Amino acid sequence: MKKDKNIILDNFIWRFAERCGAQLVTAVVTLLLARILMPEDYGRTALVAVFINILQVFIDSGLGTALIQKKDADDLDFSSVFYFNFAVCLVLYAGMFIAAPYIAAFYKDPSLTPVVRVASLTLVFSGVKGIQQAYVSRNMLFKRFFFATLGGTLFSAFLGLGMAYAGFGVWALVAQQLSNTAIDTLILWLTVHWRPKAVFSWQRLKGLLSYGWRLLASSLLDTVYNNLRSLVIGRVYTSADLAFYNEGMLAPDTIAVNVDSSIDSVLLPAMSAVQDEPARVKNMTRRAIKTCVYVIAPLMMAMFFCAKPLVRLVLTEKWLPCVPYLRIFCITYMFYPIHTANLNAIKAMGRSGVYLKLEIIKKIMGLTLLLLTYHISVMAMAYSLILSSLLSQLINTWPNRKLLDYRYLEQLKDILPSILLAVFMGCCMWLVNLAHLPDIVTLVIQILIGAVVYLGGSALLKLDTFEYLWNVVKPKIQRKPWADNEE
């Protein structure tokens, strides 16, 4: 038991380091590019990303998760999925290449045609990388992700910035995104020893599809729904409106998704291994929710209360219209762990059919809210996300009343101390704005106050998650350098 716990913890640390390292570099590069490029450039790449993100689901979801969830998956399973996925990627790219002029016509921007055709090459690289990622996750080799992701991020950062300074505009963003995936794929291919064998089984593939197609359909629904707002904004309003909307979402989404995925990508295979023991799955789910919210909540509240000086300092005045969107997304993403932890538990226990039903219900609800607000304004569409998030929490937690005996009210009770402390911290940080100091001075003081209030409050109130994390980190700090090499 202790050995399993250490394996999960070590892999979480590597996964978290990978996500944090990559996102730190990406965040710095994004900020620099935002200062060089115009919002319209970001808006144009966002228009193309809508279609690529939807097609990416066919590569990233379904079969990869099925390989992780299957207890006795072997080389025949992995090789069959590899060849099938790669063939699908080639077909998807061919479709995007042909559809490029029609996509450009839909947005009334003929210059998007070559952008679509080049940016869509990420689909081909993803076809090679997808099964390697599943192999890494299944075998808990998350250190491989660290080097692959960081290598791709650093290379693409220098390439994107160089092209931006050289005046390539939107092509700097395309090159950054494409090279990131390409280098990430190359490093992962070189560092992971698994290679596809010259074997293929339709029987094995059909078995995996019987589980994976529901997850694929669920993810497809989710991705189409999440990108539908961008598609509508780009079509009904302007590319600048879309850029401000996406920029407001960027930081909350990056923080919430990466903190949460660092934990959940490790917990999914761990929960799948004990899927016949609901009590253990419940404990893992509970710990994931409490830990993620404890980390995410103060970051969301800090951005919410410090939004204006933060955007003005980092992105310049031209990006101030994104502030209201930033605040809305901070609220919605603060509760993100409740969604993902509950859904991961359902997936780990093999209930892909339940998972699909939940996604259909949520998307019908979300689409209704979108139809009611899209003709009002972009801001109205953004506000509808808060209501959508609340309703989705209720829907996602409903099956786990019986599967895990873990109800929504119990989950709220688990995270309430962290939420209240984070809100109090944010209010203390906001008071600094009343002094009307320079933005850089204001933010430095706010960060210091926020850290003292949140960490100090956690220790004073003896929050369970604070003590848990401290007990986890303390041995790592005190461990001797040569301890990693000891069995």
C-alpha cells in the first residue's frame, strides 16, 4: 500500500512539474507575443483552432483511455490502436486540407485558407504521439512527459518569438503551436521504448472501441460545446471580440486544467487498478477534489481581485476589454475539480455509458443557455457559463451518490473551507488597489499579502488539505539526494 502511494505521489510530482514548467514557459511567451501582436492575430488563430480542437478529440480520447482502463492490455492492443489512430489522423488532415477554403469562406476571410492547411498538421503528429502517451500513463512513467513537453515548449517558444519580432504576424502563432506538437512527439518517441509491432487485431480493436466510443462521443460533445461559443463569437461578432474572450479564459483555464490534469492523469490509472473497491475510489476522488480546490481557489481569487492591474501591466492597455471575461472564468474554473474528479471516478469504474449520458444532458442544457444569450452580447454568453457550471456540478456528481456514496453536499462541505479562505484572501488583496500605487508595486504587495493570508490562515485553521500537502512535501525536502537511487 505504502509503495503504491509513493509511486502515485512521485508520478504526480513529475506530472505537476511537467505541466507547471511547460505552462510557465508558455505563459511568458504568450505574454510577450501578446505585447507584439494585435488581438486580431490571436482571433484568427482562435477561429482555426475551433475546428482543429474538435478533430483532435478523435485522437486524444476514447481508445487511449480504453488502453489505460483495460487491466490486461498488451502489445497487440497498443499496436492495433496505434495503426488505427494514425490512419484516422491522415483522413482527418486530408479533410481539413480540402475544407480549408470553405472554412475561410464561413468566416469571410480568404487569408485563413493556408493557415488552416498548415495548422492542421498538428493532427498528424498527434496520431504518432497519442498511443505513446497512453503507454506512459498506463505504466506510470510520467517523467517522460516532463522532458517531452518541456523540450517542445522551449523550442516553439524561441521559434514563435523570433517570427513575431520578424513581423510574421499570425504565422508566428501557427509556427509556435505546430512546432510544439512536433518536438513533443519526437522527444516522446525517442524516450519511450515502446514501438508498434507488426501485428493488428480487429477483434481487440472492437473490444476497446466498445468501451472507448462512449468516451470519444462524450469528449466530442464536450469539445464541440466548448468551442461552439468561439465559433459563434467569430461568426456573429469580430475576431477582436473572440480574442478578448479567449484571453480572459486563457489564464484561469491554464491553471485549473493543468493543476487538475496533473492529479487526474495519475489518479485515472490508479483508480482503474482498484475499480472493484468503491471505498478506495471514493477516497482517491475525495482527496483529488480537496487538493485541487485548495491549490486552484486562491489562484482564481487572486486573479479575480487583481485583474485590472495584472492585465494592464502584463498585456498592456489594449487588452483591458478582457478583464470582465477573466473574472467570469475565475469563478467557473474554481469549481473545475468537482467536474473532473467525479467524471474520472465514473470512467475508472468502467461506466462509460453513464459518462456519455451525463455529457448529453449537460450539452443540451448548455446549448439552451447559449441560444438564449448569443444574440444579446458576448458578455451575456460568458455570464451564462456560471449558471452552466453550477448545473453541471450537480449533474456530474449525481451518479456517484450510488457508485461511491459521495454526494454533492458532502463534496461542497469538503471544499468550503478552502473557498471561503480564498475569497477572504482575495478581498485583502483588493484593498491594496485603494492606495493607487503603480501596477508593479500593487501586484507585488498583493502577492505577498495573499500568500501570508492564505498559508497563514490554512495553518491557523488547521485545514486538512494544508496539513496533508505539508506532510507530503516535508519528506521530499528532507530526503537525502542519494535516496532516489535506493530501492
